[in-house]
Amino acid sequence: MPSFKVTGGTPLHGSVRIGGAKNASYKLMIASLLASSESRLLNFSRILDVELVAEIISYLGGKVNRAGERAIFIDPSTLSSYTIDKSHGEQGRFSTMFIPPLLAKFGRAEVPVPGGDKIGKRSLDRHWDGLRALGAEVEYKDGMYIARCKKLVGTTYRFAKNSHTGTETLIMAAALAEGTTILENAAEEPEIDDLITFINSMGGRVRRRANRVIEIRGVERLDGAIHKLLPDRNEAVSYACAAIATKGDVIIENARHEHLTAFLDKLDEIGAGYEVGNYGIRFFYKGPLRAADITTSIEPGFMTDWQPLWATLATQCEGESVIHETIMANRFQYVEELKAMGVKIERYNPEVMNPEKVYNFDLKDDQPEYRHAIKIHGAAQLKAGSFTVKDLRHGATLIMAAMIADGTSTISGIEHVDRGYEALDERLRSMGAQIKRD
């Protein structure tokens, strides 16, 4: 199995251009299947999730072609199957998002239970309830979800809790439904707005009508379109945290400050440096860092994807930092590795007045061994070790920790990292990091 060897102690200096957003890329690929003709998608990174979705589309009979390094052309006119086999579907968490276009094309969809990162259960009930409200029948049988419907019909549906992928799934389902659909308590992430822009460019009629309300007027047909993917804000935060934690100075080209407001506010609080320009954002270390507390929350709050990266940065802050995770039930899997590297961390469950309101995950999926907050005591001197990656951000967190540790660390399980970062080792090495792939 491949691994990274990372020797710590070198500040990052230079620049890096971030690619298209992972959390939007494969969803736009799936949404392109709603159309009757070819779409051309631009600014796509070469990451594993994109390649897996391309394989599934080809398996279903669609045509997928790479046009240069950053463009993907998808022609759905040759789709011939409504069934995704388990070997494909279980490799990522996107299998259920194929249901809307397959229902639109065939009136039936069969998809396996999604795989992906094991960071707590991602409730699919919000997807099924919404699809059923639109008129679909959904059942589970032998590891497969089977959906049927001759024609979806518009409705008003309110999400019980925020759901990023649930919102996207229902937008796709309603785009070709009969009549108007109103989604209440819908998610607000910029990646969702990017999906809305793409669907509208294909001839859809989707708009944000009010705070957390989305209106979709169904149309009879969508046609392929050309669309440029928005930049990956999670990738931007990854390089920003690494630059500051290593006491470096890095320009992140293409980063959009309006998508990073909650993160930038916390950098102000800990005393880190950044400058916003027309080129992107420069992130730099400007002196001793102060501890700060964060609570992950739905958009426009501090993203759950950012907190593992922030945890390593917090090890270099003077004082006690608290991280309270409210989106995912089990996203502190990196804690034991940071402890092994010499960081003093305590896991605990904070007292909350109304858990059902505070936590976005379904409380029925909570487990006694999970803890939803940690205290990090800094600043800490980290030491190298050997570690295995459990999920995407866990991997980026360990790599960043290894870059500030004494000695050389071995990090295996890096296929998780390749799911969401294009050539992470090469990009870090271009900025001075001592990292190589074995």
C-alpha cells in the first residue's frame, strides 16, 4: 500500500492554485445526466471521487471524456441502465444522488448503500422523505435502495434538519418534476448555489426565494450546458492552516474570501495573518498564536470539514482551545494520533440545553463512545510517528501535523487523501514541504 513519508520542521513558502470544489464536482457530473445532450464541465481536479463517478456514468451507458487537464464532457443520451452495482456504489457516498436522473430517464433506480468516509452516519431519511413527498416509492432490499416513479410531482417539503446532499438531491429530482416544488429549511452552501446555476444554465427554473427556501419550477426538458466549477474552499483552508501552522507564508490563488468568512474571523481571533487580493488570499504566520474556541455549524458557520484541520493548527496556539462538533456524530478520529504525537487533548460531551436543536446529526445514530467536543492544550511540540488515515480530512490533518513535528512520520491509507486532493504531496513539496510518496 502506498504511503507518505513526511519530515517536519520546514515552513511552507510559495503559492498554490486551488482546483474545483470536490463537494460540488461529482454532483454536477450526476446532475448533467438530467439533460438530453452533452454538458461540458470546466475547472475539474483529478481526484479519485471524480474518477469514480465517471466510471459509474460509463457503467450506466453514458459517455465521459476528459478534454485536457481540467475539462470533462458528459453525454447522457446513451444511458442504458438504471442499476449501479455494489462494487461501484460502495466506493463513495454519492450513489444515492444518482436516483433523480435515473428516475427521470427510466422511472426506476437501483443504487447500493453509499460508502465513503466513516465519520458518523449520514442520515438518508431526509432524502427518502423528500423523494416520497414528490411521489416516488423507495424501498431497501438486499443492500440496495430501489426507487420507482412514473412522474414526480411538485410539492412543499421541509427538511427536519439541515441536509446538504439532501437539498441537492431534491433540487435535481424537482427540476424535471411536474409543477412547482418548495424546499423549506434548505441548505445554503455555495456548492448548492453552484448546482442551481448549472441546472438553470441547462434550462431549469430554480431560485432561492427567501432565507433557506428554494423554489423549483419543473420543466419538461433540460439541455446540456457549459459550466465552470467554483473553487474548493476546503482545499483553501487546508493549505491556509498548513501555512500558518508551519510558520510559513503562502498565496492561495483562486481562493474566495466570501466563502471563507467564518474561517477568516477565527484567524483574526488567534492572531494569524492573511491578506485578501484580486489574486486570491495570502496566509502567513505573523507571531505567537492565541487559543480560540470553535463550534461547527451549518452554513454560514464554521464548516465541519474545517475542524480537523483547525485542530492541528490549535496545537500551535498558546492556551486551551475548545472544538465543539455539532454536524457529524464521530469526527474526532484524529485525536488518538495527535495524542501519540505529544498533544494533550481531552474528549468530552459538553452540556447543551437542547441537543435535538444543537446537533444536526440524528441523535438516534449517536453512540456512547462518541464525544462531541475536545479541549486542546497548546502550544505543543509534536513528535513523528507512524499513522493510518481513516478519512479524507483525517488524512490532511495527519499530514499537516507531521509537517510541524520533529522527525519523519509515515502515513499510510493515503487513498483517502487522493479522494479529495489532487497531487497533495506534489503541491506541498513545491512550497518546501519534505514529503514523498512511497
